[in-house]
Amino acid sequence: MTRAEAAALRLDPPPFRDDTALAAVWDALPEARIAGGAVRDVLAGRPVSDIDLATPRTPDEVTAALLAAGLRVVPTGVAHGTVTAVAERRGFEVTTLRRDVETDGRHAVVAFTADWRQDASRRDFTINAMSMARDGSVFDYFGGAGDLAAGRVRFVGDPATRIAEDYLRILRFFRFHGRYGRLPPDGVTVAALRAGIPGLVRLSVERIWSELRLILSAQDPSATVALMQALGVWGAVLPEASAIARLRGLPPDALLRLAAMLTAEPLPLALRLKLSNDDRDRLVRLLTTPSPRPDDDDAALRRLLADYEQRDLIDRVWLDGGPAALRHRLAAMARPVFPLEGRDVVALGVAPGPRVGALLRDVRQWWLDGGCTANKPACEAELARRSCAPP
């Protein structure tokens, strides 16, 4: 082992020692190391979601070794050195060590390498540049473990160079700063973040929203978003949502928080960000649903629940800064459902046509006025009374 390959520390017992699926991949590729986020989160004592591995072997060599071990292989990104090993129905991305040949501010042309440090040097932040062998040895070429312990998010090498390679790293900086950072960024980093703002126009809106969503999903993103606004980053990517003071106290729900900060119409923003249909519709509903009031009685809340989704009404209380007791009342109430349909009107001898709908609307309004408590027989009786009246 060379000096450059000396492990910074060794975790004993090794993490994942009881993970039989991962063990099957490691049996086929014993030189592979866990890389990136999983190492960071193990050291931070946080749950690990995905486990990605790196290896000096080429994709063809990786594929051959995995197949020889009886594992399924999916060629997910062979051009960039990545295949997915499937063991016990779980996927593990395995990527050949790489070095950048050319970058354009978003994508890189890469070449394979056998140099672990060279591969680590192309990563964004020191806390993401560590790797870990099967025996728990952690390889940390740029002081990521120390930065993690200190609560410092630091670029690998020169911040301006890293950002110029991929301007998405500006947003990624704030995402990781919000989750792992306790120390403010240093002056060199701040200058590089500011200088890189014009490069954000190279990013697709889908990638921008993907990062913003993760930022807004943090436990409390208010300080991070305030820093982004102070440096001019927030206004460059989301000028329609400048009321950042309204973030405080809201639950970790990105769309709810986005709605709280909006100072513009929601639909044009949803279309600009190319939100999914579900997210678009929810964002609009968040700002058009009526506001339940703390002094509303149960009948008034039932009337709201009859016309609007329970979740939307609860979200509206959050947006209005309403009391927790009101949210709890709404959550405990069953949504009332008007018990009549068009066929109930026709069964009384009313000919199909506009009068059917008119009668249903009239009876439903009567049901609403009564607090949505009348059952089907009561509604049928009211329908019969009204259907006998002259149209």
C-alpha cells in the first residue's frame, strides 16, 4: 500500500458486515470500496439509503466478475463506467474509477483510471470524496472526516474550479451545507459561489428544482435559504418565492414551504419549473383552498371537508400560521360525503336532464347548510319534497 493509499482510519467492527447482498458483490469484487454518500453518512451516524461502489476494474471486467459470481448485471451507464449489480433483489451501482478529460459547466468527458486519489479529486466536496473498504478502512485524501466532524462543507481543491466544472455544484453546496454544515463558508467559497451565479442558466429547470426540493426538505432550511438569498443565488433560481421569513415553523414539506414563500401566482411558476402534474395541482390548491378558522365550529369544518381535501385544509392552516389544535381537529374528522346521486333523482320519476342536476345541487346545499349531518333517508325525503314542487 502506497502512502497515498494509507487508510485514514478503520471502523471496527466494519459497517455493513451483516449485509449479505453487499457481501455477495464484495465476494465478486474484493477490491471495490463503498464511495461517496454512504461513507459520509456512516461517519456522521446517519441512516444510509443507497450504497454505491467504486473499483479500478473496467466495466467489462466488472461485468465478467459479477456474472461469474452468479449475479445479475444491468448496464446502467457503461459509457461513464457504471453498471448495476443486482444481489438479493437489491441494486448496487459499481463505477470504474475516473478522471475528467473535459468539462463544460454541467457534463464531463471522463477516462478510466486505477488511481483512487485521482478519482476522489474530481468529486465536489471533501465529505463526499471518501471511500471505505470491506474491512472498514476509510480512505480520506482531502480531510473529509475532519470537515464532517467540524460541520464544514468544503470543496475539493479550488472552489471556483469545481464550480466551473459543474454549476449544479452551487446548489449542491447549499443542500449539503443545510444538512451537514455548522460553520459558515469561508471567504474564498463565498466568492466562488457568487461568481458562479451566471453559470446557473446552463442548468435545466428540472435539475434546479430537484436540488431546491432537497434543500427545502431539510429539517429547517431557513438559515440555508437566507444564506442563498444573501449571496444572490436564491433570487437567480427562484425569484418568485422571496418571502423566506415564512419558512420558519413549517414541517419538512418542500411544496408546502414553496407555497409559503411565493410572492407570485403558483401556476406560472409550476409550469416554469416543469413540476409533475400532481405537484403542479397541489401547489395551486395550497394557495386557493379556503382557510379554516380557529373559531369555526364542527359544522363549518365539515362543510369545508365536504368540498376540499383534508390534507389541503390542514396545509392551509400551516400556511396561515394557525394553531395546532385546529390541524388536529381537521385530522380527526371524517370527510362527509353527500349520499345522493343522479339515479336517486331519476328513481323518483324525474326525467333525465338539467332538472336532475339542479335538484341534486339544491339538496346538497340543504345538506351543507345543516352541517353535513343528514343521512341518506333524510336527504331522500328532502329530495322527494323538492321534486314535487313546481320546477
